Amino acid sequence: MILALPLALAGCFGSDADRPSVMGGAQAGGPQPFPDNFRTDTLALMRAYLNNPVGVREASMADPVQRELGGRQFYVSCLRFTPRETDGSYKGMRERAVVFVNGRADRVVDKASELCAGAVYGPFPELEKMTR
């Protein structure tokens, strides 16, 4: 019992590279199911991802397609939008990818140009109507 405490504390202070990610863990093994609730899951994830989810403009989304990440196939949906900056202004359009693991939105990828190459976008007005 006394030896277990230092090991448990060491796990708390390790780097992010030491922690297994959901995408690399056993939970992601095997074929991935299609994310049936991808629009609502994406909204929930983006509400947490954006500093200010209010006032998003020109939002569009591509339906999820399978892409390879880390040697495995995952469903990925691409987003384009113009967020409101902290000073209230609007700068450039952003492109992000949402990765789904086991049918649920798992993370947002900032550098999405490769993942989103060839994506076909449609309107995503729900993202423009977000509130805090």
C-alpha cells in the first residue's frame, strides 16, 4: 500500500505523452461505427473548444468520412467557420476537423487541411446559433 502511493502520484504528474489517448487506446480498436449524432456531438464539442461560441459566422460542415489517423480509420467531419475574436472583430475563416471515436465526437484537430482535402461542405446554421 505504501509503495502504491508514489506510483499513483507519479502518474498524476507525468506528461501528456505518458497518458494513453482515446484514439490510441484499446477503445478505438476495430471498425468504427458511423457517428449517427455527429451534428449534435460536434456542437457540444465546439461549445467547449471555442473561447466564445457566440457570434460564429459562415459556418459549414462536411458529413463524416473515414480518414486514417495514426494508422487507424476514424470518421472525420470537417468544419469551416469564422469565429468572433476576443475583441469582437472577425478575422479569417478557420478550418477544423472533428474526429469521432466509437461513434462520438472525441477531439478537434486544428491543422485540418490534409484531413479535409476534398471535403464537400454544406450549411451548418446550428453552429452560428450557439450560445454560452
